[in-house]
Amino acid sequence: MKHILPTIVIAQFLCTSLWFAGNAVLPELAASLQLPASYLGHLTSAVQIGFIVGTLIFAMLTIADKFSPSKVFLISALIASIFNGMMALQSMEAWQLLLYRFGTGFFLAGIYPVGMKIAADYFEKGLGQSLGFLVGALVLGTAFPHLVRSVTDAFPWEFAIYATSILAVLGGLLIYFLIPDGPFRTPATKFNPSAFFKVFQVKNFRHAAFGYFGHMWELYAFWAFVPVILIAISGNQELDISFWSFLIIAVGGISCALGGIISKVVPPKKIAFTALALSATCCLLSPLVLNIPNPSIVLIFLLIWGLAVTADSPMFSTLVAKNAPSASKGTSLTIVNSLGFGITILSIQLLNFMARSIPTPYLFLILALGPLLGLIATARIKTQH
């Protein structure tokens, strides 16, 4: 049993490196396909839309509950890696790029929420700590393509694409061969589309989900626009945009893991509430700090924001999993992920639109809306004794 959690964490890290692979090579893709700067929002949204459609289908068909989660994870990792690799094809049109990112996002629906389902099937006790490490792996995986691009800057940009696809295949194989179905798994024996709607009748589940939605309004929009912030503050100074993008996103993996460890003695609700309050504060302070002419101060602020913006994610996943019906736990996690990522598209595209007329330092005030509403929902969760 000791190998279970480390294996799931490593596999999740390897597979979720597909998420921002396109963002990491966007300058080269933009030059190759003659894309405008606003394409960053479209590229990110294509993955999110694919993930939403995938999670909706996975949820409606209760795939994560009807079939072996390890097999679902492997098949999804293989197909997602193929779609990711297609970005390196020659003579590609802009619409094809969006299609490939959509396909990658679609099959990430069989990786991220299914990975949480596998963890929940093994760790009924200490689920907060397990999901803390698991979501931390997602954060590191999301950041990893930026690091790959930074250290392989002398190589063709396609190298980063091939590397992330190969790593995803490896992650899928690790789960399939080393992680059998968990002891707390309750397979769904019948097709039950009503589970999609019934889970929200549980009050604690609903409040936890709404807290998560507020968190998601901010999270991916912040991640997607980190390079934009870094370009704006760099001025005439040379700044390794890829490396700092990796660092600011990846540092959130530490807060996820720490939050998971702390959850053994501090209720997940309290950790989630505190993290939401901190990230809301960062949103509200962003116009002041991003206007400071000293890049070092801004970088420290962004690292703090990177820590705060992710710490609540595994706590909300824990609260959702604990308050979901046992026979539809996988479906419930998938539903919440699907709706949460739908919200990310709205916030990403809103920032994309606002960036045309509003200076970068003032863009991120609107992101505070999510954490503030999330705080209200989180406060309504009744702690179980």
C-alpha cells in the first residue's frame, strides 16, 4: 500500500503536463501560424472546453464508476498524448491547433478527476492529505511545460511537445500496471444519468461545490496570464519568462501538499476559507503591486499569489468527495470539475477581452469576484463531527 499514493501522484504529474503544453510554446506557435497575441486565451479555452465536454460525457455515462478507473486513466492518457503530439505537425492551420487542444482537454477528463477518484477509493481516511499531494501534482504538471521550454530553449520548440506526450504515456502505464481498483470502490452497476442532478440536492455537497466554483473563477485565468504579467513588468530587463512562469505556477504545488498535511489537524473547510481569503486579497492588491517599478517586489508578490491561489483546491475536492453519495463519488467529482472548468472559460475570455483596452495591472481586480463569492458558500458548509 505504501507505493499507492506516490504512484498516483507521479502519474498525475506526468499526465497533466499536457494541460499547458501549448501555452509553453505559444510564441513559436504564434510565429509559425501568424497568430495574434490574443490567441493565448483561445488556446487555453480550447483545452478547458474539451475538458468540460469530456467531463460532461464521462459524468453522464458514469464512466469512472462503471469501469475500472485504472483502465480509464490509461486509455485517456494514451489518446490525450496523441492529440498533444499533433501540435508538432507541419503545415497546420489555426483551427486545427484549437481542435488538437480540444481533444487533449477532452481526454484529460479521464485523467484528473479519475485520478482523484482512484485516490478516494484507496484513502477513505486522510483523504485531505492524499488529495493535497494529488492536486499538488496537477499544479506541478501544469507548470512543467514552461520549465521544459526554459531548459530546452536551444532546441526546436517541438521538443517540449514530444516530451510532454511521452511523459503522459508513462504516467498512464504506471497507473495501469501498479494501481488496481481500490478497496473502497463502489462500482455503479446501472447507467444512472440522474446522478448528475441528484448530487446537488445534498446541501453540504452544494456549498462545497460553489466554494470550488469561486476558486476556479480565479485559478486558471491567473495561471494563463502569468506570462502576460511577466512580460509587462520585465520592461527593458531580461527576464526568463518561461522559468518564472513555471516557478509562479509550480509553487502552488507546495501549498497544496502543505494544506493536505495540515488537514490532518485542521478542518479542510478552515484551510479552504483561509486560502480563498488570501487569494482574494491578492486580486484586490494587484493594481497597486503590479504598478511598482521594481520587478523583484512584483515577483515576490506573484509567488505569494501562486501559493495562495491553489491551497484551497484539494480541500474543496476533499469536501466534495466526503459529501458525495458513495455509489456516485467518481461522477460527483467529475460533475464539479466540469462545471468548475466551464467557469474558467468565462474568466479567461473576460480577461482576454479586457486586455485590449485595460492596462495589465488593472486586469485582475475582476478575479476577486470568485473568491469573495466562494467565501460565502464555504462559510455555509456544516462541519461533520
